[in-house]
Amino acid sequence: MTLQTKTVKISGVPSENGWSQSFEYSQDNVVSLGTDLLVIVFSTIKPNEGGNDAVLGRELLKSFREDYLAASDKTPDNRLRLAVKNVFNDFFQKLDGLEISAASYVNGKLYATSINGGKISLYRDGFLVKILDSNTPQLVSASGLPKPGDITIVATSDFYKNLAFSEAKNILPNTSESIEEYFSMKLHNVSTASVALIKFTEGEHVEVNGTQTPLETGGEKMTSGNGVRLSIVNLGNTLRKLKRFLPRKRIYLHQEYAQVTEVKSKSMIYAGIVLSILLCVSVVFGVYKHKKEVYKSSYSDTLSEAQQSIENAVNLKSVDIIKSRDDFKKGRELLDGLIKSGIKDPEIENLTKLVSDNVSEILGEKKVESEMWLDLTLVKDGFNSKQMALSDEYVSVVDFTNGTVLTINVKSKKSTTQKIPSEVGGATFLSANLSGLYILAGDGIYDLSSKEKVIDNNWQEVTKIASYASNMYLLDAKSGEILKSTGVDKGFSESKKWTTSDKEDFSQVKSFVVDGFAWILKSGSVEKYSYGNKIKFELSNYPNELPDYDLLYTNENLDNIYLLNKSGNTVSVFNKDGEYKINIISDTVRETNDFVVSEAEKKIILLTGGKLYILPLDN
């Protein structure tokens, strides 16, 4: 069924910020294409230059009309797509920031296309939903069967930036004149805002405002041989005027009266009961439907905004990941609010699934369940540790209170136990390399295997040590220096200053590791040193505000650096250039004292005191 279409077209006043136009083509000579309505809306940020822009606008409209007619052998959707694509390609270099939205109504079906920012929405049964939202120079299209009462909004992006969804939804149930007046007031000074509203009702097409032009190539209206214009619309108007002067035909119904006898049939009584029940059921369902509609209207605006943001994010993820992440976070925040409010709706369930399917790719977030890998208290009764170290395929965990070090094979879980010698007083830190385990004590650094001191104390306040290759690096918090002790045939050389600056601020260092570069985690920052020089380094592309990380880990065998945030239950993965890759989220992270990573075994090992947990690490 073909419906009547009533259009309202509004554009802002041109200015130095750009200009826009909303245009509807007349139906003359379109019957062969079956097109009942054809509209186009476009905008440009090119400053308005009066006459020149008027010429460009006419050329664009003419080109669109000609391309549409030239594609008469195409299906309606492809005909519209082709016309929009061609006119965009022809004019986007002449009109900066060109946005286009267009729609056609053909044989009872609506076709819509947008490109480079154009947007199209549908108002139906009290709900306003955005159906097309283009953000790139790529066509997006949709089609469907309108219903009486529908309003399709064909617009530029600045229309939506200056008119909230809820605001538009509240005004759309009013008359076309009221809608036109309100939208004109809101958009008058927005030069790049333009809109065409198409209202569908039963009957013939009516245009509220705007100038129409014939759609046929020549642009001339059809006339008879003697110059009298032929118009079915004019003829219909003339007949309706004549009808008022014709006598009305009145039809009278003859009424007869007869005595009605009383009917006591049981069937009639049963029928009355059934009808009463049906009436009650109808009323109940009517009340239920009304309450349901009122209930949905209380959150429909928020849901629509969440849908729009999340769908935008999914469409943009391969084009602009930064914008995609911004939209995704906004939409997910709105969705979480709806879920926390206890609202039940199939659309919310579908949107939740869409978020779940795309969160890893867009935000780089993956929730995982930890697996308890080893209960250390079963190996050593009362074992409780706050520090661990990894070398090759062995992880070592130290309990300084009980003077015990447990070393576990990552592959087999076989463990060995070593005691810290009693003569090693004030032991505070453990480091590991292929040569063995080393303990930082009050008077120097000891080799745990030989129980001998291998580096004498010549520093002020070393708080952390790190092994790399055959060298030992010492972080002196008080002097603000990193010291280096080189491996020799028997032990290590005397430690010497490695950093080149006079003094660094190492007072609040949380983690210190060396993999050829020295990495230092401080509150709010990660610092990187090469050959003793502090070099520029920053973490980038993180989807949220960077958290205040608690621990950092990497080594020479890893491609990435790993940063642990307890309050966020998160291990963040960055490559060694500082580019964000993924967040691994698990509840066990909150309880973690220390951690190490083996990319070869695809494991993150968390230490929570007396237990070791595993988080799976994908490639």
C-alpha cells in the first residue's frame, strides 16, 4: 500500500561556518520509475560565498537528479545509492566536509542512504530510533515499509548536535506546522544543520514548504497542445470545489416496530457471560499494554542513546579506534546504568551481547578466571611471601620472615627449598638469573647457592636489585642513582654509578626491572633508561584514564611490559614502545603481592601470600 507523504524541510542560515540545503524533487515524469518521493539533504563547512555557492548547490541537485534518472535499470536501493555515491565523489573536493543524506519512496517502500556524517532516524509509535549514522566516506543504507504515522528524519549531523533525541521525540507527535516552527527556531542560526521530515499517512502526497523542481531531465512540465497545463492534482481540487454546490443525496432508512418476545434461552445467557469475560480480558490487556508503554518510555531515550553509541563504536572500530573507544565507553556506561536499575528488556539483552562480542576488540579488555596453581603452605607450613622472581623456567618465592626460598619449575611444578643463611642479616630483596639466586642484605649482596657475599655494600640506601645477563643493577633511593656491578670470574666487580645524571628522584619507586633497558615504576609514571640515560617514554592509546599501577614486570624474553593495578583487578599489557594492547581482568589481582610472566608458557603467575595463581595469557 502506498501512503501519503507530507514533507517539512528546514535549513539553517548560511554563514562563514558553512551552509546546508534540504530539497525535494517534484513527482512530474517520475511514474516510469515508480518514485513517489525523492529528497536530499546536504551540508558543507565551506564558508558561504553567496552566488558561487548557489551555483554549486544547483549543480549538485541537478547532478543528483540526473544520476538518479540515469540508473532507471537499477533496483530502487541501488539507484539511490549510486546517485548519492556519484554526487559525493563529484563534489566533495569542491565542498569541504560534504555530508549527504537522501531518501526515496518507491512503490510503498522507503529507501535511505547516508554518507560522511549524514544521519537518518525513524519515529514510530512514540519511539525515535536512529537507523543510519554515517561517519566516514562510506555509504550506509537501509530500507523498509513505512506505517501510517511514521516520521522519517533525513538530516545532517549538526541537526542532532543542536537538538537532543528526547527533545525531537517530544515535538514530533505535534502538527507539521508546529514541528516546522519549533525546528526552525532551534536550527535558524546553525548554518550546517538541515533536515527533511517525511510524515506517512493514508492518502496522497502533500508538501508543506520548500521549492520543488521537476524530476525529468529537461525540467519542464507537461502541457497539452494548446498550452493548457495538465495536472491531476489541479483537476481533483476543481472537482472538490464544485462538489460543494451540488445537492446532497440523503438516504432514509425505513424503520419498523414489532413486539419483541422475551427470550429465555440459556445459550443467550452463556453468550453474554462469554462476552463479559472477553471484555474484561480486553480491558486488562489494554491496561497492561498502556503500563508497559509508560514503563518503556521512562528509559527509551537512554536506551536509544546507548544503542547509538555502541553501534557507532562497532562500525568505527576498523576505521578510527580512538573515536570507537570513546563511543563504546559512553554507550556501555549508559547500558550499565539501565542494567543496575533492574530494567528488563530484550533490546537491553541484545545490546549487552553486542558489548560482550566487541569489548575485547574495541577496548582490549578480557575477563578471565584465575586458577590456583600451587598452595605454597602445603610445601612449607606457614609459608607467606610478598616477593618472587623468575629465571628461565623457574620461579622463586621468598619468605623473609621464616628465611625460606621455594623454587618451582613452571612446567612440572616440582619444587626445592633453600634456607637463607643466618649470617645474612637484614635480607630484604630477591633477584634471580641463570647463575642463581641473589639476596640483598644489610652489608651487601649474597649468592644463595654458595652462601657467600658477592658484592660489598658501598652505597647509601639500595632498596631494589635486578639481574640482567651476568650483571647486577642496584637502585639507590637515597643517592638517586642506579649502580651496576659487572659479572667476573668469581662473583661481581665493585658496584659503580650507571646513571649519567647527577641525581634522580627514586624515593617512591614501586618496581625496578632490567631487560637491557632499566624500567622503573613510580606513582603515575613509567621511566625507561638506556646506557644510564633517561629516555623519553610514555604509555599511549589506553582506552581510559591511566590508573596508578602498583607493580611492573618484564624481562629480556618478553615482547611486552606488564603493569598490575590492584584496585582495578587489572593487568595491563603494553608493548615496549608503550602502545596499549589489552587489559586482563580478574578478581584475584586485587590480592596480589607480586607477579611474573612467561609468554612462552602463556601464563601470568600471581603471588597472594601463601598461594600462586595462574591467569591465562593469549597471544
